[in-house]
Amino acid sequence: FMASRASRAFSFVENTSLRGLAGSCALAGAGVVVSGLVMRQRMLREHPICQTACDQLERSEEVRRWLGAGEVSTGGVVGGYVDIQEGTAAFRIPLGRSADGGAAYARVE
């Protein structure tokens, strides 16, 4: 079974153009990068500090007034990092759009 699989893989490499091999490698690399970014986003979103900050920001009357909006939405891509060794975390949480149409973010440390 393993020999036939290796034979098929070698045959694919042997019969595919250099451009095709480069495309296959690029596609595989892109898949790895996208998977990593999705996992990172999930890790940031599920962090207790991020979840608590999102809850507080969404309920904050002061944030609503500052944005000039009736509702605060923390949906979107969260940026930041979690430093396990130092025990610190910093997040950049989207808040939606302000009254003037600009994007609004909160930085939480």
C-alpha cells in the first residue's frame, strides 16, 4: 500500500510541469497559513480577557455615546497577542463604525 502511494506521488511529480508543482505548493502553503490564522483568531476570541472586554464594551453606555450609535458590535477580526510566559495579553477589538463613518477600535491590555 505504501509503495503504491509513493509510486503515485512520484509519478505525479514526474509528470507535472514545474509551474503546476509550484502552484500545488503555493496552494498547500496558503492552506496552512489560512488554517493558522483561523486558529489564532479563535484563540484570541476565546481568551477570557477578550470575552470579558467584548461583553463590557457592548454593554457600555459611554461607548455607545462616543460612537454615536445605538448598538456596539465587537464582531470582526480581533488583533493582539497573549504572552503566556509574562502572563500578559493585549487585544485590538473592533467596535463598528463611529458616527462620522470611521472604523472604531478598543485596545484592551
